[in-house]
Amino acid sequence: MNSFAEFLAMGGYGFYVWTAYGIALVVLLLNVVLPLLQRKQLLRELALKQKREK
């Protein structure tokens, strides 16, 4: 178990390394989720516009 704690600590730089990984993960998730939400909103708006034109 001690080697696992050493791995997490990464020679004293663990906080910075894991923070960087966390930020990168959040950015990657936002790069996937935000376009999906925008697409959903755009399709909803187009459907409403098409409904109004009929």
C-alpha cells in the first residue's frame, strides 16, 4: 500500500499533477457535452421555427 501512496504523491508533485489531470478531464468533458447541448437546443429551435411557418 505504501507504493500506492508514493505513486499518488509523485515525489511531492502529486497535487500539481493530479490537478492538471483533473482540469484536462473537465476540458475534455466540456468539449463533448457543450456541443451536444447546443445541437439539442438548435434542433429544438429549428423545430419550433418550422412549426410556426406551417
